[in-house]
Amino acid sequence: MAVWLQDVLALAALVALAPLVAWIATRHGRRIRGNLILASILLGFGHAVDPPPGQKVEAAEPGKGGPQPGEPKNSAEDA
């Protein structure tokens, strides 16, 4: 068999199989990535891989600001 024919067949196989390999790698890569994150959290690397979310609402300091929920409004303090 001619050398150039082997090169053409190898190139044709690469072009034909590349999308299939990419699809399989993408499909299994998502699952492997999820398992890797879970394993790293179980091994104690949780803060480095998945930091805790920030606090959405800050608590109000008691005694400052308006009346607390459930307290009646006192007009003597407003004056």
C-alpha cells in the first residue's frame, strides 16, 4: 500500500472520530468534574474549591433605628 494512502486513511479516521470523542469526553467530563469536587470537599479542601456564599442580609443592631418588628410605635420617642 502506498504511504500517501495510509496518511489519507489516518486523516479520514481522525476527521470521522474526532466529534465522537469530543462528545463522549464532554458528557463524561461533567460527571467526573462533579465527583472531583465532591471528593475534594470530603477530603477537607472545601473552602478552596467551593467557598461559602456571602451573607445576603446583615442583621440590624438591637436598640438602634426604628422600632423592632412587633413593637408598637411610641410617639414620645419620635418627638
